[in-house]
Amino acid sequence: MLYPDIDQHMAIIVEEGVRVVFTSAGNPATWTARLKEHDITVVHVVSSVKFARKAEAAGVDAVVAEGFEAGGHNGREETTTMVLIPMVRDAISVPLIAAGGISDGRSMLAAMALGADGVQVGSRFVCAEESSAHPDFKQRVADAGEGETLLTLKEITPVRLLRNKFFDDVQSAYSQGATIDDLKALLGRGRAKKGMFEGDLSEGELEIGQVAARINQTLSAEAIVDSIMTEYEVARMRLAHLKPFTA
Ligand SMILES: Cc1cc2nc3c(=O)[nH]c(=O)nc-3n(C[C@H](O)[C@H](O)[C@H](O)COP(=O)(O)O)c2cc1C
């Protein structure tokens, strides 16, 4: 919803007969009713219980609850997926999709254990063969280790990025007491495109989640989904064999 030409996006979505729309980064009340008038299934992405409730009240068909670990734009509250999902589960009754830090079958099963009905996976697919990300960005993600992503630019729109020259420029702007306008000027326009699609690893914004530390190869989307499902089944069977807890 941050796009300046969002009205046009929505008009095209309706015109082209899109059946399912995920909205994010804005008020769920703005578009949900209008999209639903066209029989479109609407799912809204939130990072807090407050907005999960708002989304449900706005009439969405499902909610994505995205934790602090996630790549890209994020909530200010810094609530991790582990804490967020059970809270949101207890607060709403529409289907709940967990996001943030889910990259394999084990984390998917964990999200289901926390109360999710499904999962949304972002970062893992950045390195899919089919992904339109620049090959240099894919390689940078595959090389990333633990602690290399951080949430920044909270005053504008919080975003989780890989550390690079642009990230360090933002940090030094903070240390010099930058105002919101200074930060906006530094960010400019098109930084994400520059980093992720044009492969400028120095000046671009490199949006990716904490799971970058767990991604180390490029696979087809089919192979990624197959491995997630196989790992999910193995993890589920392992849990089924846990001895019952007896006091
Ligand atoms: C490179 C990148 C770009 C993203 N862009 C958007 C976006 O434009 N809109 C959105 O709602 N979510 C966006 N996301 C968030 C994903 O939809 C998803 O919720 C998130 O990646 C899940 O957490 P994970 O990164 O730990 O898998 C983006 C994520 C990444 C990694």
C-alpha cells in the first residue's frame, strides 16, 4: 500500500480478474471492502495483535502475521514470530498464516504448533532459480552468515537489510543526529531495486530475513517446496514419537 500509484494497481487487479490479493504496509480498512465487492479473497499482512484485530474487523479472509525475523519491511514492535503467532491466534478467528524466519519443514511445523494454519515464506525463495533477483544479490544472500541482517530506518518504514555500505551510511547518519527528512533524503528512491534487481551490493538496499544465514544454495522453487514438505513430514513424525509428558 506504500506505492504512490496504489489506486492504479488496484484498478488493474480488478480489471484483470485477480482472485486473491495480499495487502500490506497500510490500513486494512482502506481496500478490503472494495476488493471484496469484486469477490476477491483478501489477506492482510500484520506485525502486531492490534493490526490483526483491525484486519479481521475490516473483513479480511485471512491474516498473515509476520515476525521480527522477516526480510523486507517489518513492524516497529520487534515481536518475534515465536511470540507473535500465539498472541494473534488467540486474538482472531479467521485463518492465520505465519511469516518470518520460516525456511524449512521444521520451522513450518513449529509455526503450525504455535497456532498457524499455514505459512508464508519469503527470503528462502529469493535464491530460487526462478527468482528475478540479481545473481549477485542471490550470491550475497547465500554467503550471508548469522547476525548479518539488521532492522533499520524505523522512523520511516522499518526494514530488515543485509549490512553493506548503504547500511553503514544510515548508521553514521544516525550517529550524527539525522532527522527523518535527512534519512528520507539518504534513502532516496529506487534503493531496493538498485540492490536486489540491479545487483548494486554497495549502494542498494539488500532486503532479506534472518534466515539468510541458513540459505546457502540456489534451487528451483519446486525443489525448495519439495524439501520443505519432506522435512515437515520427518519433523512431524519425530514429534509423534515424543513420549507423553507425565507429572
Ligand atoms: C526481498 C524481499 C522483498 C519483500 N517485499 C515485500 C513486499 O513488497 N510486500 C510485502 O508484503 N512483503 C514483502 N516481503 C515480505 C514477504 O512477503 C514475507 O512476509 C517475508 O519474507 C517472510 O519472512 P522471511 O523473509 O523470514 O521468509 C519481502 C521479503 C523479501 C525477502
